[in-house]
Amino acid sequence: MSGAALIGNPNTGKTSLFNTLTSSYEYVGNWSGVTVEKKIGQLKDKSGPLTDLPGIYSLHPLSRDEGVAAEYLVTDSPSLLINIVDASQLERNLYLTIQLLEYGKPVIIGLNMIDVAKARGLAIDTAYLSERLHTEIVPLIARTGVGSKELLSCMNKTEEKDLSPCFTIHYGAVIEEAILGISREVNSELTFSGLSPRWIALQILEDNPAVMNSLALTEATLSRIRAIKEDALKQLRMKEDTSSLQDYIRSVRTEIIQDICASAVDQSNRKPHTLTEKIDTFAAHPVWGIPIFLAFMLLTFELTFDWLGNPLSDLLDAFISGPLSTLVEQGLTAVGASGFTHALIIDGIIGGVGGVLVFMPQIFIMFLIISFIEDSGYMARITVMMDKLMEMVGLNGKALIPFIIGFGCNVPAVMASRSIEQPKERTLTMLLVPLMSCSARLPVYALFAGIFFANSQALIVLSLYVMGIVLTLVLAKLFSLFLFKDSKSFFMVELPPYRMPQTVTLFRSTWEKGKGFLRKAGTFILGGSVLIWLLTYLGPGGIAAEMDDSFLASIGGLFAALLEPLGFGTWQSGAALVTGFMAKEVVVSTMNIIYHVPDMAGLQEQISLAFTPLQAYSFMAFVLLYTPCLATVGVLRKETASWKWTLFSVGYSLVLAYTVAVIIYQGGKWIGLT
Amino acid sequence: MIPCQSCLTSLQPGNSGSICRFGNIDPILKRRLADLGVAEGSNITVKRCCLWGGPILLECDGQLLGIRQKEAAKIEVSVS
């Protein structure tokens, strides 16, 4: 037994409730497909584990994330199902509810978003609903936590009294006979599965691939089951006009749901989504929708850099290079630290980690805006507006969701691709996500653009993001022409009603994303900084007198000649790029350590001597495009389940980065830029 | 606009009709639509079309959704 599980349609607030019930901070948003894998947490009152599952409309999965939920039911056999139902969309939500009631385990219905339903003028008779479905119903507002206490106490009650559902639908003589026949076959083979044979039989009649695969029946049994199904369909066709058993079963269920809803839901005061309609008049306008989106992006960059991010970053820099460094220096002198320790801490750790941490304000502002897009409902509108463009290059409008998440971090972005139905479009999206300029690349831009393009920082940085997007489109077209055969594609997206993100949720999501950056600062960037500093300190002949004789110089030197045509053929650039594979912020750490400067102003001066503006732009473009970082490579391997695609992703990006940087530098020189 | 006699794309934004037949659309899309309660007999409203042949926005029983025009052209509706 694996405790209770939250299950329900996409975007009904399962994860919001999960966070309340288990005091966790899992990722929430206002679109379908936020949660793509199962999450397990401990209930607040320590009464057992709770599993959060990706949203599904029915048990028959169409995409990778939905498969997770369906397989969970067959293999993990939870002792209690908590079915979260969107009160404002009762009819469509009850379809899954029926399949869950047939599953045979106790079901509690969490009737969520009763506030939304009320605002839309819908009144739901919960007592009647509970009586018809023979199950407990708890009204909830998951976003604010209303009803979560009642739900918890209801969950604890299930242990005392038997809540096994006694809800059954009679599907007609033909189907009932087939259910009996299949149950018999399944029972003879699986004696200890603990699953309801009736439920299994119905899932088999509906051709649910996730259930069939998880059961792993023998070929002999399968062929007898196939015969039962064919026979049932033949008999059914004599009486009814139906194309498949699946359609027929669906129609029986739909009829019952409509009958229940007709009495349970009072729609007499129904109102349209006034606010959503109003916002969509602008945000999803046929002509102005795209310009508004682009203007919003430009605003994002202005806020992240010029208006808010840079001033805050300067303050932080002044603190780290001023009071903090002085304090640490004094402390080190007071305890009589050796010259080695002193240099390691001041030049290595404070230089390397501090040099990246000063860009925290820009990163957090970017995360805040991304969280706002995720939580407001705007995300789904962007996918609609961009679908045509995406279709032309062989992608799907839904790819925009991973791409936008990718501006924060590529790792969750690769995972978010799971909600794309077609395997080809999903793989293609995952391969291209690394071209989205993640927040780890932001310190590199902030540093270089701040030195060379101080007057138009936001524009220069925006140009890099746009470069990533344009190259994504070009490569998507090329890859879908030459690498993939299957061209079947469709697009369907649900547009959730807009809602004002709650301040608490917004800051929490920003913090959860930002924590990843801070954690990286404490692990990869710290470790990398120490390693890099040691490599600059030591050389083939012991302690290096000059940094040019150090190990790092010889490692970086290997690549210097290769990078010459790109405009930055120095061992310093080579070394920074090699170490940047660990995490792209490390590029900045390495520069800080190499140029051995106490603060940003000093580093800026050093870099302005080492690079020209053209070389700097070429370098930024190279950092944008060259190889996904270590963590992204890891998640690509896991999600594509193929080394071939993973290596391809690394390979194509290296070739692309090199080509683009050569074009920028040589082309720039040719037209007379410096 | 993809021309058709009595399909979804022939409806002006703001108008609605009842779905009478799904033509030759992708079975997975048909399932997805059924999941959202869009099936034969459902009443559906065209909200707006996107520029340059982009997706068409629909509403069915309070649920907003978007699908491509070429698929919408295969869904036949009757206006009462």
C-alpha cells in the first residue's frame, strides 16, 4: 500500500492542495501540464504519505506525463484516491471520477475552485452529488487552503469506516458479458494483483495501452481477450450505431454524467468569464496579440537590466567587495591564516562565488516575471499566438511552454516537454531547449554588456535572446526536414481563465526557482571556483610563479588556437569556456579568478583591455550557444532515453556556436566593426 | 480561412453551432476534444481567429480552447 494519491484533470489545483497538505513547495502554475512526474510527500499530521500525480482527463494516456498517472494506478495500488474536481467544469471532470470509482479503492472527491464556480453563477448541490456517486465530497479552495482541514479529517476517517465505492454503471448486456469474460481470463493469470477485475476488464475494453502494458499478460490470454472484444463489438453493432467499444463505453458514461449534472448543478444564474473575455480582447487579439507579447518581453528585459536589476546588482557588488571582503580579510589575519588559505578564500571563493552572486538581482527579477506568466494564465495564450509560426518549422505551439521555462532554467524546461503529445515534436523541443538563454548565462551577458555596451544593455542582451530563438526556428526546420520522418501533427490547448497571481505564491515560486541558483552557487560554482583557483595556483613546475605558467593556462591554451578565428583566442577564454560546462555561471567565476581582481570595477577594466566590443559580442554568442550545461545533458539523457540524441544535442550546439561566432567576428571585422 | 460548407471555420466569431460530425480528424485530437467535453451534439462558440491562419479559439460549456484551423475545417456544425 502506498498511501493516498491526488488525481484529477489538469490544472484543477492538485499541486496547490498537495503543497498545503504536505507543507511542500512544488511547482504550480495556471496551465495544463505543470506537474509532469509523480511527487511524494508526508501529510502534515504524519498520518502517511501522499502522492501528487500529473493531471489526466481519463485513464487512457495520450502523452508521457499522463502515462505516469495511469501506470501508477496499476503498479502502485494506492489505498485511497483523492479525486480533485474543478467545480466550474463539473461535467468534464466527472468522466475521470467515474473511472476512478470503478477502480474499486476508496475515493474522496475534493470539489475544488468553488469560489470560481460561485463567481460564474454555478450552484452545486454537493449532498445530491455525494448521494449519486456514493462517496464523500469535500468543498475546497486549494489556492487559499480553505477546506484542507476537513479533507484531512475525512481522509483519516476512511481507515475507520469502509469507504469502498459501491458505484457501478450497468453498460448493457453485451458489454457486461464481455466484462465477465475478460475478468475470468485476467483472474486466471493474475491472482495477487489486488486490482478490481471489473476495472481491468473495462480498461482493456477501452484499449488502454498503459494498463495493458503494466499487466504484462501472456500472448495466449491476450488472444482470447481479443476474441472476446471482437465478438462483443460484432454483437453491439447489431443493436447500436457505434464505431468502437471505446466510443460506446464513453457514451454510456457521458449519458449518466449529464443526468447527474442536470440535477446537481444549477446553471440558472450562469455568467460568462467577464474578466477573461476582457483581457483576451487585447492579449489574444488577432493583430495586436503578438506585438503585445513582444512589448511585454522588452519590458521584461528593461526591468531585469536597466531599470531595476543593475542598480541592485551594483549595491550587492559594493557590499561583497567592500564590507564583506574586508571583514573576511580581517578575520583571516586575526586567526593567522597562511598565505595559501588567504589567497584561496579571497581570490578563489569570494572572487569566484561572489562574482556570480552579484547577479542575483537580475536572475530573481527574471524568475519573478516568468512566475507571473506561469501563474496568470497568459502562458496558454502565448502558445496559441505562436502556433502558426511553430507549425511552419515543424514544432507545436505547446513547445513555447518549455521554451519560456527555459529562460529560467533549461533543466525543468526539458521535463516540461513531456506534455507535448507527438513524440517527434517532443524530441525536437527537448533538443532545442538549450538554445533558450537560461538565467545561468545572464551573469555572462550582464558582465560583458555592462562593460562594452553600457548604454544599451537591455537591447544587446535582448538581441542574444532573440538570436537563440531565431536559431531555434531555423534548426527546427532543418531537423524536421532531415532527421524526422513522421510529420503528423495537431495542436490543442486549453485556455484557463485568467487569475491574478497571489503575491505569496508568486514570491514562493520565484524563491523556489532562485533557490536552485543559490544551491548551485554553494556546490558547482563553489567547487568549480576552488578547483579553478588551484589550477591557477599550481603549474607543471609546482606552484606557478606567474598565472601564465599554471595548469589552467595550459588547459585553456589547448583551445586558444581553435578559438582564434572567433576573436577570443586566449588561454583565459579557453579556460573559462571549458569550466563553464559545469554550469555556465562558472564562466564568470573563472574570469574573476583569472583576472584576479577584488571587485567588479577592476574586472571590468581587465576585461575591457582583453576584449574589443566585437570580440565580446562574439564571446557572448558563443556562451549562449555552446553545449548545454552538465545538468541539462543529464536530464536530456533521462528524458530522451537515448545517448544518441543527447550527444547530438551537445554536438550540434558546439558546431552551431562555432559557426555563429566566426560569422559574427569575421563578418563584423569585414564591415569594419571593432 | 479555409473554405467549407458547414464547418466550424465558416462561423463568424461570436456565433455558435452544434457539432454534428467529426470528419477525418486525427483520432488523438478527437480524444483530446472528447476529454474536454467537445463531442457530437456539443454546442460550440467561435470566439476569435488568429492572424495569418493561426489557431481558432473556441468555447464549449465555459471551457476555452484553441485548435488549428485545418482541423476546425473538418468539424461539421449545424446552426440552429
